[in-house]
Amino acid sequence: MLSNKQIPPEAYGPPAVVLDDEGVTLWLGGKADSRIHWSQIDLVEIGIVTAADSEYAEAFWRLAGEDVEFIAPVEVIVNAIQLNEKLFMLSGFDMEMYGRAREAETQGHSAEFVCWRKGNAEQTLGADSPVSGLYSK
């Protein structure tokens, strides 16, 4: 028998990334799950996750820095476009590598693709970034 007690939709909501001037937060199940500050990011990569027994393949951002890692879907998440646009604006962001990652996802190939490294670029995503201020509440 099913219980009539169910969690209301606002308690779990769809997965989302929320951007602000200081960083990005991943929301899962209606709660903040993880956060990374723009100034902490040293590496931006896309990992393709696949399942051998199905046709599932999905691309995930991996933003990493010293002792911090942030993982979120590239596409199937609320505010994905805003996060993608912010990352694309990094000086030296490798759009060719991004394209290769998305192609691997389409073909169902599991792999990782480094799109940006802090040491290879002049610009970071800190408060002095030309895109700071776009995501304030």
C-alpha cells in the first residue's frame, strides 16, 4: 500500500546550478549540494559518463582547484546555458575540445576533455572578470 505522505515538489525541485559574482552552487533535491568559487578554479574539463548496458551518455562539467571539485551536467540542468556561457568566456577556453567532448557524448564514448587550465590563460573567473556582476541576485 502506498503512503499518502509524499515530499512536495518544492522540497526536491529539479537539479540546478546557481551562479553569482563569487562562484557557482549545485542544487540537488532542493538543497545546496556543492559550491566552487570562481577564484578557486584551476581546471575546466568535460567528462562523458556512459552506461555499458544502455544507450545512456551524458556530459558533465568538472571544475577543479586545490582541494575542491565541482561536478554538474553540461546540459540537463536548470541554468546550464548561463554556466556554459560563463565558462566559454574564459581566455583560452578550448572550444574545439568542447566540441570533441560533445561529439563523444553523442557517440556514447566515455572520456575526459580538458577545455581550460588556469596556467594557460590570462583571465580567470574572479570578481575582476568581464562577466562578473552578471549573476548577482
